[in-house]
Amino acid sequence: MDTLVYHGPISRTRCEELLSKKNKDGSYLVRDSETIQGALCLCVYKHRIVYTYRILQTHHGYFTLQTSQGVEEMFFKNLDDLVKHYKKRNQGLATHLRHAVKRKEMLPNPRVPDEAPDYENVDDTSEYVEVLPS
């Protein structure tokens, strides 16, 4: 998935503002769920209404949209595959995904620390660090 489509922990209200500003049916973005920690929301705009679909991740790492009872669940290896699938018509959403609403800037990756790692006994003037066998 284009990482600029992921908007992080924005509110539902902010999401609706962004999609309404685009004002095109099939506009979409992905944001963090406000109610379920670790879940994401796929938000889709159609006829001035924003439809929100919860994206859950299984214990095996697959992604799925939370469905109504009786609707077959589909599982995807990654978010790219999920988005690609729902770009096709008649896949169960209010409308198919057509116009990605992208962020203007990259979000910091929460898995990468802001500071450089603290290495002990490293001479700052040296270009190389010696690695000794253990």
C-alpha cells in the first residue's frame, strides 16, 4: 500500500474532512481505529457519506475487513493486496476504491528510533568500527 495513503491516528472527524475536501466518489484513506487498539480503518467516500470498514490483522499476519454475519471473510497477505482487491467493482464496499487521499508528508516510522544507537567504546574519529569475534 502506498504509505502516504496511511494517515495514522487521525480522528474520524478529520478523516471525513479530508475525504469531503476531495469530493470524489471512491476517494479513500487508511487510518488507525479510534476504538480498537491495533486495528485500522479503511474509509471510503460516496455521495457525501464516509463509509468506514475496520481492517483487522489475524494472528498469522493476514489482513481482513470486518464483515457482517454471513458474509465470507477474505484474507490478504498485506495491505497492498487488500487495497488492490477493493479497487475492483462489486467487492462488497459502498463503492470501489478509486482516488487515494494521500498525506503531504511521511509519518515517522514507529519502529525506527529517533536517536542514533548508543555504542560504547567507539572512537568518533574512526571511519570503521572493529567487530571482534565472540
